[in-house]
Amino acid sequence: MSTGSLALPAALTVLSEDEEMFRKAVGDFAQAEVAPRVSQMERSAQYDKDLIPKFAELGLMGIDVPAELGGAGGTFFMAMLAVEELSAVDASTAILVDVQNTLVNAPLLLFANDDLKQHYLQQLAAGKVGAYALSEAGSGSDAFGLRTRAEQKGDRWTLNGRKLWITNGAEAEIYIVFANTDFSQGYKGITAFVVERGFPGFSVGKKEDKLGIRASSTTELLLDNCAVPQANVLGEVGKGYKVAIETLNGGRIGIGAQMIGVARGALAATFKYVKERQQFGKPIGDFQAVQFQLAQAATDLEAAKLLVYNAARLRDAGQPYTKEAAMAKLFSSQATERVTSLCVELFGGYGYTREYPVEKFYRDAKIGTIYEGTSNMQLQTIAKLLLKD
């Protein structure tokens, strides 16, 4: 059939030359710089901070930030490639880059005025770490039930409250913080603020001791009459819920990229192992039962990759992508749980030890069904959009 002059889109998984070069550069970096540090970071449950300036040097701290603002001038899709490549080696490392690009740089690019963009995006792209502070003790899935209060006093806002589960909390210097300026308005009183670590009344509290992604810091933030300049309102007063929703929609694609990277890393280790492990006089990879299990796992991974790549491409194209982002996060997180569990089983008893890498991939996978919206929240979003028309 002739398509005339109609240009058909390339397959989702076919990368442009620039995308492939970028993917390879990040993959090579992950093997050379991240892989040797993984064991120590896991044991100490903290990043090797020498990595952060290396991220900035490679352009990973501002991947789709325009060059005139100090960024790499890439795309959101390229940011997802970076998260995937890093996650195939270490999910904790990938999360720092993911949050930086999807939850901090993104709302600044979308909602900040020119002054805020100039002031903060250049710092972030140059290597300052950012964090996104929405969750609280009483507002997880009910994110807009937050109780942090913001009161205007002259040319400043005073913030009081406590944030929980803040990724990058220990390393960050710049935070996107959500507070309610008028509780009588409900969620329409929520406002987003850019808060610096050095602002009076701001402090970082307890660091969580976690099952997986152990090197990634997850902390509480304490706001005790924290003084924030009027100029640091992100977007409009009372429109913070829009900032939060739009940011999290993109963030879900980032979690999907993280999950496909984790599954990829686990499968790569497992393919190698089943070719070497001998039972009954031959490699266990020669047994049909093992082959069929691996074939199913690889198919799950490919399906997850297509969902993630499609959502990222839609976002870059300026098309609606909320449903696709929710589907990508939902399926990729569930599929990665299945894949990493299988990998542990195929390693046998060794898979349950820290001598081999699959137990870490398995632990790192679990968070995917929880943060930035649980699986039930993704199902709710998908169903609501399907039934909207």
C-alpha cells in the first residue's frame, strides 16, 4: 500500500543516531563508574558523592533542560534512556537522576517564570541535587490531603509542616515543596514553592532504613517557620495541585524506565548463569522448562519497554499521555516483580545470597508498585480515563 507523502513514525524502540549514542555513553558510564561502587553503596546505604559531579559532567543532571539554561538540550525520552541504563546496573543511582529530571527540572521547565528558571535550572544542571516534597504522614495516595501550611507575611511565605518519604532528601539542596495556603479551599489552596536547604527554618530529618534502593536516601523534611521568598512560588498561588499532577504524570514514566532497567539487569545476569550452571550433566539453560520461563520473562520485559517508550514519545510530542504513563508504570512494575522473582529462583540457593546480583534486583523491584502512585492508584487513573467519554 502506498503511503504517498505521509511520513510514518519510526518504531518505538528504534533509536535515532543521537539517542543511540547517548544510550551507549550512559551505559558505558554505568559500567565504568557506577558498577564498581554498587557493593559499597549498598552496604553503607548511601551514595558515593563523587558520582554526582560525574553525572553533571555527562549532562545527566539536566538532560532535557535547554542548553541556554545550562542543560544538555536533550529530550524527555533521552532522560528515560538514561534512567533505564543506570537501573540495569544500580537502581539507587538511577533514582537520583530520575527524580532530578522528572520531578524537579520538569516542573521548573513547565511552570516557573523566567527568573526562577534562570536561577535554579542552571544550578541543577551543574550538579546541585533536587528533591520533590509532596508526601506526608497522612497524605500518601491521598496526596492532596497534605497538612503543611503556608502563610504569607509581607514579601515572604512561612511554611510549617513535616514531609515524609522524600527521595534525594539527604543530598538535595533545592526542593519543590507543596503546602496549603488556604485550607478552606481544599486542594485549590495547595501551592508549590522552591525551597533551598539553607532557608531559615528548614531541616532534613530522619533517613529511612529500606528493603531496597538502599543507597538512595529517603528522608523526612522539617519546616519550622521556614521563610520562603515570594518570588519562589512555583506557578500560581492555589494552583499547586496542577503542578503536582502534571509532574507525577511524567514521573510515572520515569519509574517505568527504572523498572525495565532493573528487569534487564536481572535477566542479563540470569542468562549468563543458566549457560554455566550444570545439573544432570548439562547447563540448566538447555532444559525446556527453563527456556520457556526465560522466554516469558523476556516477553514481559519487551512489553513493558514498549509501554514506557510509547508514553515518553507521546510526552515529547506534546500529546496526551496520562493514561499511557499510568499503564507503563503499572505493567512495568508488576512485570519486573515477576521477572526478578524468577531470576532469584533460577539461581537456586545462590539467588538468595548477596554473592550474586539478582537478590538486589529483586529487592529494588518492589518499590515500583508503591511510590509515585501505587498500582491501585494507576488502575484508578486508567479506568477513569477509559470511562471518561
